Amino acid sequence: MRSAITRKNVLTKTIIYAVLISFSLLCVIPFILILSISFSDEKAISDFGYSIVPRNFTTYAYSYIFKFPDVIINAYQVTILVTAIGTAISLLITAMLAYPLSRNHLKYRNALSFYIFFTLLCNGGMVSWYIITTQYLHLKENIWALIIPYLANSWYILLMRNFFRAVPDALIEAAKLEGAGDFRIFVQIAMPLSKPGLATIALFIALGYWNDWWLGLFLITGNEHAVPLQLLLNRLMSTAQFLQTNPEAVSKGIMIPGESARMATCILVIGPIIFIYPFFQKYFIKGLIVGAVKS
């Protein structure tokens, strides 16, 4: 009887591991495919399509992108700086807004929560946003134009509120009896106990800043030293597409990478995130679980 149960457990575990390994491969294969295409010859891609193994291995796509390395390095520096500063300030603002909303004793708590939620449903439109941003806040042609507009996100505030609700009221009351003020409770009790939530929100915010090119497109038009990486790569791809359809370039036999350059830009963009994600994975998974079960 025991051997039958053991065999059943082994079979169950084998099936579970097989499913998980298959799912992992499905997640990894697209990345391998992108990497392979970025090192493939453009003509081989056109003739044979995509393949896991690079056809006619070449680094021409990366050579095209890094033709002006100083520009790429500067764009990387801008994006890293914007992501680091923006994530730190935005996370602090999000936490400081979310914590009071999570406490039942806050006056007008429901009204403030609805005010924040209402901004998810309605906004003033792009024209009014652009006028306020450029003419009143003077956020144009500088690095703060890439940071300030994304500092407060209503969805992240409401999500972080759920994490702070996990902090027991009895613990907060005990701290107050010991003479701790609200700010001290927030810094020394609420924040440490909400590390999974903070890490989860921080990763979301960082990804938003890292992947953004929209603010640069509107607010960085003349200052080339403030162009973020995403906007620069977008310009490079637009230039490549234009040259591929330009009769003069075609007649001169100028070889412009298309698909390979597009995949190379994907590698350059997602590479740093892949290396950073493992450090947040533990908190990220725990944070998603806590945020899903708390109301």
C-alpha cells in the first residue's frame, strides 16, 4: 500500500515538474529567439525566417546601433538616472499617500480614496497636460521632465494601501501607547513590515520609467543630452525603416538592418532588467500574493 502511494506521489511530482519545465521553456525560448535574430544576417532572415540558431552569424545590427557609442552611453546614463531618482521619489510619495488611507481613523478617508480612484477614470486630456507641464511647470528640455509627471500613480497608491492594511492595528496602538508618533510608526513599523509590497511597487515604477519614451518624445525635442534610451532607439529604428524604403539608399546598395536591429534594440532594453529582476523576485512574488488576498 505504501509503495503504491509512493509511486503515485512520484508520478504526481513528475507531471508537475514536467509542466513547470515546459512552461519555463515557453518563457525562455522567445528571448533566445530574439537573441538569435539579433545576430543573424538580414538576408538570411528574409530568406529563411526566424530560427533558434543564428543564420550567417553577424554583429552588424549591434555595429549599426553603436555607430555613435557616446550617444548610446549618454542615453543609458540618462535612463538609469531617471529610473533611479524617479523610482525612489515616486515610491516615497506612493507610500506616504497610501499609509494614511489604510488607517480607519483617518478623517475623510473614503472621500480621499475616491478622489484618487476618480483620476483613473477621467483626466484633463493631452492638450491641457502639455500646457500645464511646459508653460506652468516649465518641464521641458531637462531631466526632471522625464521624472516629475510619473511621480504619483493612482493605481500604485491604491495597491500599496492594501499592503499597509496588513499591518495590525494592535501593533500601531501599542506603539502609540509607548509614545511613538505617526511618522515614527510609518518609518519604523509600517515600512519594514511592508517590504514585499514596497519591492513590488518599486519594480512596477522602475519598469515604467525604464520603458518610457513618450515623455521624451513630447518634452525632449532640442536637448540631445537629455534623450532617454528608449527614445533614442526608437529614432534609430525609424531612421532604419526610412532608409530601407529610400530609393537612393537602395540604389547605392546601402545595407540597413531591419529585423535584426529591431531585435538588437530589444536585447539592449531588456538586458539590464533581466539582471536586476532576480534581486526583487523573492519580494515580488510574496508581494503579489499579499496584495491579492488583502482587501
